[in-house]
Amino acid sequence: MSLKFGVLWPFRNPGPERIPWDEFYQSHLDLIADSELMGFDNAWLTEHHFVDDGYSPSLLPIGAAVAARTKHIRIGTFLLLLPLHNPVRVAEDTATVDLISEGRFDLGVGLGYRAAEFDDQGIPVRERAGRMQEGLTLVRQLLAGEAVTFEGRYNSLRDIRISPPALQQPHPPIWVGGSAPKAIERAARMGFHFLSGGPGSVEVYDNALRDCGRDPADFNVAATIPTYVAPTREQAWEIAAESLHYMASGYVEWTSQANNAGEADLAALPSVDDIVAGQSMDFFGEPALVGSPKDVIEQIEEYRSRSRLTHLVCAMALPGMPVEQIRSGMELFAHEVIPAFRQA
């Protein structure tokens, strides 16, 4: 199977670079429509809440807007924070976007980790795993067209059947993200595709698939990596460094809060100047894909030598980066990187 390429769209519009929100959304929807013409396979949406830069909190309306403006590109969520949502609503909205897109929607879900997204709206963060387990089971049953009666800890359904149904049968593809071994093994056991956290998590997933009598070749694995391509390595790092630093600072702060790690991780983060000078930056243990087309091709090949990967999700719409710089990076990637991985 040839590698599929997609772009991650977080719709982040930070501080000094902020443009009017309606203009920002239209510009990024334009970029997504253009990504289809460039030859990208997927547009992936990602969810967070209560972030000042607007990190997209409402994925299914965005998915419907993308579906209405495109014809071929697949639309997916990497990922929707399932424990925050009513599973009936998720199933109904997924089915609706699947119909609008004529069967081009993939539902990717995950647990979430930021306490503020849960506790601050009355959903205890400690309930995430239980809500995730119930929600996954219910969403799949509902999308498969079943009449569902269920009495659980978090959900009570009585003979619920969603209508209209999803177009894809038996249901739109469902992906699950996870980093803890138990969560990864559950995704494999339930037969879902995998939104990975890196090579180590893929090994756990594939082993769990085999333990369940499943062939890993039948299941997809996606990974998201910050990405930027320019004609030269130096140009790529000079353009991307500030946005990469901003993005990394946010993730480091959130994960440190989730792990009660204090400020040590933030203090260790390289400065923008250090990133430019060193021409390297790691995100959660993996290097960003930044450089010339040749550099990035080699980096992708090296990643694939260490881990099974069917879908590369390029975090290329970097926060604070002007639209035309995002576009130029996408165009160069599409013209010179993607063809290197297409089967003849």
C-alpha cells in the first residue's frame, strides 16, 4: 500500500498575527480545497477547547464545510475528544457529514488529557476512560444502523436508531488514538484503525492485533508530525521556527500540567534562535519534518524504516504562519515529496 498524505488543520489564529476570525476560517477552508487539487489524500481536523488562539473546538461543522467544497479528498478527525461528547450526537453528526461528503469521512477519536477541558465544564477528568469505552461501543453500533438499548454508567439509551444512516457500510472508518498500552490494545481488540503516538505505540498495536487473530496489513496507522518544506533547508527552518516554537510551547505546557511535571520541560525548550541555528526540533520524541524536499523525503523514509505507517498527517498549517507561506510549503511538498512515495 502506498503512503497516503494529509494535512492537519487545527485552525489556530494566535496573538500578534491574528486576523479576523471569519477571514481566517475562509482562508483555511480555501487552503483545504486547494490541497485536494494539489494531490493530498486527506484533510485531518483536530480538537481542543478554551485555547486563546481558537484551536478548533467544533470539528464536525468544519468537516461538513470541507465536504461541501471538495469532491475527492477524505476528511477525518485526528482526533475528536470522545469523552467530551454525547455518543448519539457524535454518531448522528458523523453520519450527516458522511452523507454530505458522499462517503469520504473517517471518525478518529481519543481520550484527551487536558484537565481544563473536562473539569471546567463539569465532566470529571477521571471519567475519561469509562466514557471513552462506553462511547466507542455505542458510536460503532449506532453508525452500523443498529437499534441500541443500553444502560451504562454514563449513557442510557432506549431503542435508539439514528436516521439518516451513514453512507459507508458497515460504518465509516473508525480510528482510535492512544499512548497507554491498555488503550492501544483496546483499539486493536475492537478492530479500529490507529492514530499513533510514534513507532513504539505501533509495535504494541500490531502485536495486539496479532494476539486477536487479526492481520496488521488490514488496518491503517496514521501519525502526525510537524512539517514544513522550502527550497533549501535553511529557508525552511527560518520560516517555520517561530511557529514550531509556539506550538511546542503549548503542547509542553499542557502535557506538563497533565503529568504534574512543573515547568522543567518548558525551561528545556530551545529558543527560536536555537531552533534556526540547530536546524532540528523534536516533538514528543520524533524530529519535525523540516527542510528541503530531499531532506524531508529522507526523513520520511527513515521514519518508515522504524515503524509501519499508512497515513502521514503533516502538521503543515502551523499556528501564526501567513497563509501564503502555508500554501507555498504545501505546493512544494505536493510537487516534490509526494511523488517520491507514489507507486509506479
